[in-house]
Amino acid sequence: MMFELPDYYPNIDVTDIVWSRYNYVDWNEYKRNYSFHRGGITLNNGEYFLFGVDNEYGSLVDIGGGIKRNEDLRYGALREFREEFNGMIYNLFDNNPDVVMIKNIFSIIPKVNLNKNKVVKEFKIRRAKAVEKVNCELSDVLWLNRNQIMNRLREFYGASRVVAYAIANRYSY
């Protein structure tokens, strides 16, 4: 199955999806393989996964973005998550989370024990208080289970569609 992605991403096939654990990824080797990386963090709260709604287009996205050239990939993913959440941060890497890598796209998927409604409420409060709305790339966040992800797959934008597809096909409860 091939995906249609924006011009700056090559066509990606499901055979390009590689899963690992956070502590087992050779991050330096992975970084050497590509000149550009797009990283993100997708919270896993048991059967639900946290995604965002793009502020400009209204499409569904994973929470991440471009990693700066000289930036550590893990730090870059965390920075992107923190920016999207207007400073909200959780302790995410203690339990050796899953990582999905799809060519130069990756998402760290930590298992969290968070109240889904409180996370959404906190996001909305922080977004409303954000001084610089220009950096608010997300208008909302929502938790989706595997079936909801697959049913809404076409609503995901670009690389986020590949990440969502990989997550929905990896986790079945």
C-alpha cells in the first residue's frame, strides 16, 4: 500500500515501517541516514492515542515537526511536543517507549497513565493563555483509539497519516 505524501516526502510503503524500543535505537546512526528528520511524540494512554488538529488546515496530525540540523533527535521531538502544547510537558521516556521509524519520519510513543479529559482541558487552557498564537500550530487535541484512527485515516495530513497508520496497525487491544 502506497501513501500520498507532500512533495518533500518520498512515497512510503508499509515495508518502510520499522518498530523499535527507545533504548535500542542507534540515534546517531539513524540521524546519519537522512539530512532532514521529522519527529514527534504520540502519547499512548492504553487503548487511546493523542493527536492534534492542525490550526491552519483542520486536518489531524501527530504532535511533532522538523528537527533542527544540529539538534539531538530525541530532544527535537520533545521540543516540538512542548512547543505544540505551549510548554506542557510530561515525564515521557522512563519506560523505554516504542518508536516507529519510517525513513526520515519518527514518532516516540510513550505509554502514559494520564486522565484523557484533563490533558485536553489543560491543552485548551494553555492555548488560550498563549501570548504568541503564531506558534500555536494546534487548535485542539483529541484521543483516538485504533478503530477511530483507521476510520479517519484520510483526515490525517501528510507524514502524520503514515504515523497514524503504523500506530493503528501495531496496537490492537
